[in-house]
Amino acid sequence: MSKLVNETKSTKQFLIINGEKVETAKYAALYSPYSQEEIAQIAMANKVQVLQAIAAAYNTRGVMAKMPAYQRAEILEKVVALLIKKADEAAEIITRESAKPIMFAKAEVARTIETYKFSAEEAKRIHGETIPFDAAVGGVGRIGYTLREPIGVIGAITPFNFPMNLVAHKVGPAIAAGNTIVLKPASQTPLSALFIAEIFEEAGLPPGVLNVVTGPGSVVGEAIVEDDRVSMVTFTGSPSVGIGIRNKAGLKKTTLELGSNSALIIDKDIDIDQIIDRCIMGAFSNQGQVCISLQRVYAHEDVYEEFVTKFTEAAKKLKIGDPLDPKTYISALISKGEAERVLGWIEETKSSNATITTGGKLQNGVLEPTIITNADHSLKVSCQEAFAPIVIVNKVHSIEEAIEQVNDSRFGLQAGIYTNNVKNALYASQALHVGGVIINDVPTYRVDQMPYGGVKESGTGREGIKYALEEMTEMKLVVWNQS
Ligand code: NDP
């Protein structure tokens, strides 16, 4: 049986079920990925507690379904106002639990604020359409229209790499649409999710609407996915876990935002000096732990040498170190195990024709930004998702060849092309097999209202508030017989 919590000054973090902080039998220490210091003790939910959270969300779904749009919008607007006030605290939480350099953590908080702003606005724009019934012989004398109704309980499972904004991409539209939520954040980054849940409570969200359950994915995540009271699972994370969820979800709606090895094409007419900063950001921000991180560059032979030289020089200048230092650009990967995995992938390239132009080693436990040229497509750094500060740069002789290389991937999230040739841009926008084509920027470009999602093993369904709202509502048809 779960116990409610009285003490407030504890470093322990609890489950949030039905508006209450709930104790668990087991706690796990949460360590900073950079300093290895203990940051908090996190409640580990058992299956019974996950079922209690689902029950709370299920029993509250009627409250949310009846709440008018203006009230849902007001709660989201209050969350925006509170988060603006607490932005520095929010950024520090992200940095401490994920080692995201503070400059990028601040940028994530700014985007999170926008995501909730868009959610507040979209809450007021949920509508159906009228149907021209008399276009069918059997429709004469009828009028009809569609409504969009909340789907009910949404299970939201989120990754570590944008622990605040990717929670916002699920919680924001879910509440805008009038749903209730059971949120399971990544085990390494529960603090951002718990912080946001407190803000929602302060903003007046009724108890039971947003329940946060921490603990291992294999226990908490699976219990959410398998429960019949959950109508939809929205998941962001790795392809392997996403595919497992899809296989178990049965008839539940599923949105899967998965990984990628995103690519950029650089055409022969590009001024290389103009694009280096964007390529550095695309490849190395958040240590490359971004689902649309720039992992593969295909540069035209006319600009290839210049690009490699200037890109390498710029990467060497990036400051490596403590994520709380405002000048740090690159800090630790999310775990030591991840760093070891990536070093193994770099080692594999050494027995091929590839060249490491910079990086490839750890500096005080932090992987240096790494650039590898002439990498064969069968190498792991090329064909799998690196999720690390690694980028390959290969020479191509034509845009057609570059597109073929980009499409030679299990993934298809976003791709970019720098070109001044409008025919090449148009051709690339049609021929690239991805969810989004970014012309004259890196594939890492994202703002939070745009439709976002992938093809192939990058997933299914779209986020971006308006598009997530479509996934998080059910269409209902109403037909009136006038005779
Ligand atoms: P994981 O797939 O390891 O974990 C994601 C979430 O799933 C975590 O909350 C995890 O919990 C949970 N989980 C683990 N096992 C199960 C299970 N059996 N059933 C249900 N849930 C489970 O991803 P990471 O956190 O490592 O994130 C990195 C991945 O996310 C990359 O592949 C990246 O590309 C992708 N991603 C995609 C984005 C997109 O929008 N397309 C955006 C950001 C990231 P626990 O932490 O407890 O294991």
C-alpha cells in the first residue's frame, strides 16, 4: 500500500499520483553524469503504484473532458508565467541531471516556455468541419459535422536528452485537448518532469490529471503500455524500445518519435564560412545527444577540402568541461557506458580507410568533438545512431549521389541541404525520404510548432502542438436527418 509524504525538506523525490506525493518501498540514487555526485533519491514505483496512477488518470478523465477550452488555456498560460519566473532554476535542474551545458539548458527552457504557449493557444482552436452530405445521392436531406473529442488517458514516456521540452511536447497538447496523463520520465532525468508537475499544480491543474511515475522502463513503461485504461501511448526514445512498445500496445493509438543518423548535403556553390557555425551547433550541441543531431555530411568535391579544414578548426576550439560553466560547449555523455560504446565505434573506424581529423578521445571523462572523414557506410558511426559528438564527412560528386547516400539509412527523421541552386533544392525536397527537409540549414533545425516526426525506423505520428493535438483527439461524426 502506498504511503503519502509529510516531510517537505527531503532530498527524496516522490511519485505524484492524484495530486499527492507518494512514497515507495525502494529509492535509487540519481548521480550527475559529469561530477558523479549524488543529486537526489528517486522513488522507484512498483506495478501496483503504476496501476494507481493509471486509475487516478482514468477517474479524472471526465473532469478534463468537461473543462472548457478557455480554462484549459488559462492553466497552460499560468504554467508559462510560472516557468518564465523560474527559468534559471529550471535550466539548472536540466544541467545537473543530464550534463547538458547550461547555455543549451537555458535554450531548452526558453523552448519549453514556447511549447506551453503554443499549447495554450491551440487549446482554443480545436474544431471539426462540416461535411457536404448532399454530394451523395443518399445524403440529400442530411447535414453533418465532425467534432474532436479528448482521447482519455495518455501514457507519455520520455527520453533523457530534452527532459523538459520533450515532456512539454506530450503534456502540453494532452492538456490542451482535455486528456489526462501518466508520465514516465527517463530514469536519468526525472527531476525536470517532477519540477514541471509542481508548476502545473501551482497553476491550478486538478489533482489526478498529471501523474508522474518514476522507475525503470521495464516496470513502469510496460505497465502503462499494457493497461487497457490507457487510450494512447506517446513515446520518444530509441527505436528498439519504440518497436517493443508498438508490438505490445494492441489497438491503442501510438506516436513514436525515434532516433536517426541525420544527414546534410553541401552543394558546390556554398560559401563555407557562412555555414560552419550552424554545422558545429548541429553536430555538437548537447554532445550530439539530439535525435536530429548532424551525424553525416555529404559535401560536394568542389568544397569538400575547405569544409573539412574549417569544420575541424572550429571543432577544436570548443570548450570542454563542467556543464554549469556558461562557456562550456561540450560536457559528459549521459553515462560512462555510453562513452565506452562510442569509443568502441571510433575504434572500429581505425581499421578502415576513414581518417579522424579531430577528437576521438576522452578528456577528463568527456568525449571530444570528433570528425571522421571518408567513412564507409557500413561503419557504425555511419549507419547507426551515434547519439554522441561524432560526425562523418564524405566527398560526393553530385547531388544525386548525395541524396542516394542520405537515403541509404534505416532512419528518416530530417535531412538538410545547403544549396544556391533552386533546382537542386526542389529535387532534394522531393527525393529525400525523411519526415522533414530543411533547405539551407542543418537537419537539426526545429521550432516547436512545426510538424515533427519521421519515416522508416525514425517512427510514426507527428508532434508539434497542432499535429500532436490531432493524434491526441478522436474524431466523432454527427449526422442530422432533417426530414
Ligand atoms: P530509451 O529508449 O532508452 O528510453 C526512453 C524512455 O523509454 C525512457 O523513459 C525509458 O525508461 C523508457 N523505457 C525503457 N524501456 C522501456 C520499456 N520496455 N517499455 C516502456 N518504456 C521503456 O531512450 P533514451 O532515453 O536513451 O533517449 C535516446 C533516444 O531517444 C535516441 O534514440 C533518440 O534519437 C531518441 N529521441 C528521439 C526524438 C524524436 O523526437 N524523434 C527526440 C529525442 C530523443 P528508463 O530511462 O527507465 O530506461
